[in-house]
Amino acid sequence: LFFLLSSYPAIITKLISANSGGISKVVAENYLAIVTNNSISQALFCFLTVTVLGVFHRKKLDPLIGKGLVIGIIALDLIAFGKNYNPLIEKDIFEMPPVLLSVFKRSKLTRSYSYQVFGYENYLRRSENLQGAQLFRRFINIIPPSNSIIWEQSFLNGHASIIDQRVSKYLRYIRRVGPVASLNLLNLANVSYLFSPSKFEEMKNSLVDYQNDIFLYRLPETKRAYLTTRVYEVQDDLLSAMANAPASWTDKVVFVEENPFSGIGQQSGHSGTVEITRYDFSEVEITANSTVKAVLVLKDTFFPGWRAYVNGRETAIHRANYSFRAIEIPAGESQVIFRYRPKSIIIGGIISFCSLMIVLFVFFRSMAEKHRSTTAYSI
């Protein structure tokens, strides 16, 4: 019921938008089909669960069989949910083209970007004509779905996950002006490889390979994290300012809408080093060494729930370069940890612990009552 109530308003909104010409009708119809299919499966599992529990409650079913059926339904629900996901198994069993094998064997601290070819809604819009559908299928032949996950690689725009408005605007700007005009934005997002059906004469020296009508470009090397003492404050049209900034500013300047770093502005003569010693999905460890107080920029999304610690003390994370993270570090060597600890995890843990305690209490209480009744009957 919750799934239906939360999904169908979005469907209605998309259908209305499609009828008014806001989005492709194909997108709306496919979205409706996906949610409807999910709703049917969810309703089926709910019906089976309620039926089994109802019969079990009326004591018309052997307790052992009833418990087995409930566990079986839960297992089927989990299998149905996960059947479309590739398991994270050994990479060696996958056959990939040599050029892309070299791409995916690179450091996982870089990203790729696909221009005019990747993304679910873009595919649906383009599939309204045969050429667009064929193009997408060619790209899928180059990089099969979920292969980037297996090789622990990241596409800047290759996920249909929940993203905030800032990241969405960042990607829309790149799509609107094109990768050549937004090369600075790709560098600031730590993008090293560009896939596109278009051939860019301005980037011909960066062309690495060409397969299935898809061009692969190698972009200038950038760092996932860097130090700077140059804070460039822009209050209006920050994305345009970043895109049109001199190329020499890459990894040397941090862009903000309002300077939150006390005592750090346009200083020069700074020197320092940054080394990422550990990088996981929920935790990043960095060793930074600076001659003066500086700003450490990490090219990962600024998102609620992330916390930063400098030499064991928590410090504030600021939004920088439009949608990424930055913190202030002191002079000298600093041990920095970014850790994802949202409140929802803490609340969920408390609820799970309380639920476990309640289940154990009910279980032991029922066992005690059964023992007392058996003892009284014996007497």
C-alpha cells in the first residue's frame, strides 16, 4: 500500500507532463509499466503473507508448516528483488574489449563520462527513432550494464540513482554546452575518460579508440583530492564561471558561492601534498601536508550524512566547486577521515535493536508460560 501511494502520484505527474509536451511520452509509459509491474509483485507477496498468517492465526495450519511458508515467502521476495542484479564475483570471468579492459583496470579514483549516449531517460527519448536505439545498443555492447560496478569504476552520469538538484544541474550544464566547452567541469569532477558518438576536432589529440560508432577520449589527468589557498568567490552563475576559468586553475583554485574559510582567500606561494591512503564507499582516509592553513578539496559529492575528522577532531564540511566537498586543515601534517554516518543509520540501528529485544522478550516469555503450564498439568 505504501509503495502504491508513494509511486502513483509520480506516475500521474509524468503522464500529465508527457501530455503537455514536458517529457517524452515513451518515458512516461515505460515508467508506468515499471511501477505497475513492481506493484503487482508487491501486492502478490503481501496477499500470500497475509493469507498464511491468517490461516496460521486461526490455528488451521500446523505451526511448523506455517513458519516454513512465511520464511519461504520472504526468501522468494528477496530473490525476486535481487534477480536482476549481477553478483560481485571474480572479474576474470568477464570478457571485455582490450581497450576498455585497460580503462577499467585504471585507478578507481577516477571517473568516466558518456555524452549523448548513457542514461535511462536519454535512452528512452532517443529510442523513439531507430538510430538512437541502435546507438544505445552499440554502447551497451562496449560496456555491458553493471560492468562498471564489477570493476569498481564510476561514471559521472551512469546511474539512475537518487541525486540532489545540484548534481543534476551540473550534468545538465555539461550536456547543454557540450564536453569541449565544459572541460573544466569534467576535470573538477575527476573525469578521466569521455565516451561519445560525436567526434570532437578540438580533442582529436586525446582520442584513444573508436568502437561501434563510439569515440573514447582520454582527458587531462586530475587529482581526486587537492590542497589550495586560493578561494574564488562567485555569487552568480557559478557553473559558467567554473567552465570558463583558465585551464591552469585546475586543482589550484576552489570555487565557492560564499567563502566559509576564515583567513584563507587569494594567498599564493602555498605548497603541500595530498595522498588518499584508503578509499571505500562509506569512508575515505587522506594524509595531507601543508606549509600553511589551507583548504582540502575532495571531488566527491557534497551530501548530508558525511562527516569529516582532522587529526581526530570533527570539522565542518563545506560545499565547494558547486557540488563537491571541502574542509579547512591546519599547517603541518594532517590525518583526515571522511565518514558516512547519516542519522538514518543510527535511528535504524536503535529501532532494529529495540525490535530484537521485543522479539526476544516475547519469545522467552512464551517459553516461560509454556513451561509453567506444563508443570501445572503434571502436578
